[in-house]
Amino acid sequence: MNSLRETPCPPWLKNSGTSSNSFPGNESSLHRSLKFRYSESGATETPVGEYVCDGLSGEGEYIEVQTGSFGPLKEKVKFLTQTGKVRVIHPIISQKQIELYNSDGSLLRRRKSPMKGSSWDVFKALLYAPELPLLKNLVIELAIVDVIEKRIDDGQGSWRRRGVSISDRLIGAWHQSIVLSKPKDYKQFLPFRKNERFSVRDLAEKAGIDVGLARKAVYVLTKMGLVERTGKQGKSYQYRKT
């Protein structure tokens, strides 16, 4: 086990500010790392019309990194796909390690978060943009990573964290990427035969996810036209693959 020791105040802490979710330059290390990884030899922060694109790959593909909901990205991505190919990178946090520092940069403790992400989390991101995957020229790529989340016990953070601020998120390990380049790629999330009826609970049990996430998945897949509601059985709506 790593022992805790006094350390000099790190640069990410000096520049972190005091807001509850403040990142250096308003950009987390996680976002910045993905932006440069996928832009490769191309440019970053590229103006395109009224928007600024996170990156432009060496092949001329627009790169957008979105760590949260795709909702705020809808109009921007729609515009970009009308001018060229777009790849939206969405990190899925498989495992998170939390490091807590005091305000002078000394490490107080570290622990692993019990929460683990999976590729199914893409439906949380798509909840407010369920028809986004239908756009031509758009690829959504899920980057499965482990993350180190650095927090500061400065009294300026959310009450849910008892005043602890999130200062930065960094990639701790890279696992794999899952590329969703066309609507039919999302059928991998439907472990049912064609015309087989299923409920939200059936999907949750078969996929090993909670009912709330299964409900989000069914909603998005229905909006995409990959699932349709067929009726009711008791109190539960029934669905089938189209």
C-alpha cells in the first residue's frame, strides 16, 4: 500500500480556482488528453463557422470530446456534419480512484469509488439527444478508461461532498474504445431475437443493468427507430426490435 506523505503543491492545484468543479483553464486533464489523442497530428481548438471544434484529425475529421450529456452538443454536431465527418469521443469511466488533498497540496487519502461505468452509460449521455446517432457523417466513439479524480478539502465544493471541490480528472489507464458509426451498431445493446417481445425489466435482467438505465436505453433506441412499443402485458409496456 502506498504511504501518504507531504508533497509540494502540484500545478493542477495551484491553478484550480475555488469553484466546486473547477479545472485548469476550464478544461480537465481528461478532456485535454482525449482531445490531443484523437487530433493526433492535426489542429486543436479549430474555428468552424460560429463554433470552435475541439480538434481536427490529420485526415480532416472534426473531433469533439464530450464528457457529459450530448444535449448541449446537438446543434453544433448537426452543423459540423453538414460540412464534414465528425467523431464525438465520450469517455466511459470503468473505474475511478479518488485522491483527496488539503488546500496546500498534501495528499490526505485515496480510495477507489464503488461506482463502475460500462458502455451502457452512452444512453445517459444520449437521453437529451436521442436522435443524434441518426446524423450522417457522425461517429460516436466510447473511450473506456480508468480515471483519477483529484479533490480538494477547501470548503468550496458541493454540499453533497461536504464542501470538497473536484479539481481535476486524469486518465489513469486506457482499456479500449467502442466505435458506433451507424444506427445498426446500437443493436448490440438489444440481446433479443427479432420480434421477441420484452419489457424494460427484461432488458435490465438480461443485460445486467439497473432498471433506470434500461429505461433510458429503451427510450433512446425507440427514438432511433430500432425499437417499437407493441402493447402492454399487465402493467408493463412491451417492445420489440424493428
